[in-house]
Amino acid sequence: MNESFLFLAAGFEEIEALTAVDVMRRAGMEVHTVSITSALQVRGAHGITVNADLLFDNTLFLDPEWLVLPGGMPGATNLYEFAPLKGLLTTQSQSANGRIAAICAAPGVVLGQLGLLKGERATCYPGFEHYVEGAEMIDSPVVVSGKYVLGNGPANALPWALTIVREAMGEEIAENVASGMLYYKPISDNVENFFG
């Protein structure tokens, strides 16, 4: 299994970033947090500072498995405006095996504006749909389409992260991680809230 990378920009949504890293690591995935700023310390949208593992400029991204984008504002805008990341995401979208996950504003502000979601099913935080031209927008907490796993917002960070694990490692491991966290399939007609 190759390395995965989650990108931190000033103003990122903390619960989305840290939930993804936590859940992926619980599943045994090798995921690194990467600051796109000049410092390892990155301040989130709600004043929580996270010490990233790596600086973007010092990192070689050799055939990454997952590139993960938390949302938050202005975090998503800062991700989009960082040209080296845009290039990396475009390359990943064209790779044979690489996957991309994004949540909240990031599917629209980053992936949508890059044109990477044309022809895909997608979801994002309400109000950012206009960035996602050419995609079929789905009103769902989590949407899997092709090489993308997309989430709609902070409250769904956990099912989004578990879906990344399911797509990477299979249903059994994802369910083991979920049950270890005491997260179970809801008893309702709307079971797609669990894993998309």
C-alpha cells in the first residue's frame, strides 16, 4: 500500500482533517499531513493549530495512494490557490490507481474549479455547487464516484473517512474500525448515511 497525503492550508476545517487522519491510521493506512505553507504549524478555521508531518515543498509525492482535502474556509480557497497542489491533483486524477478524497467546500472550490469532477457524481457543502460544473450533484453525506470519495460537511467527517478506508482496504476493515469507534449502521430506512 502506497503512502497517502492530507493537505493542510490556513483556515482548514479541523474536524474533517483530523478525523480523516485518525480513521485512516486506525485502519493501518500510511497517511501524512502536509502543510502547504512555509511552516509545519497550520492554524485551522476555528483556531486549532496542527503540527503537520511534512512541508509540501520538501516532499516527494511518488505514486501516492490517496490525496485528501479537508474543507473549511478560507482553507479550501488556499488549497486551490496553491499551484503545486493543483498540478499534483491533476496528475493524480489521471493516474492509474491514485484516488482523491475531498469534503465540505473542497469538492467545489478545489476539484470543481479544476474541472476534475466533470461527468462524476458529487456532493459538497451547500452553496458551493456552482463551482462543480458538469457533475451530477447528489444530496448525500458521502458520494463515491470513480476515483473520488466526496463528503458534504463536518458532521459527516466520520462516514466520509470510513468510506476512504472501505475503498482502500475493503468493507470488513472499515466495519472493524467503525465498530471499534462505536459507530454502527443506523437503524432506519436511510442506511446510505453509513459509508455513503
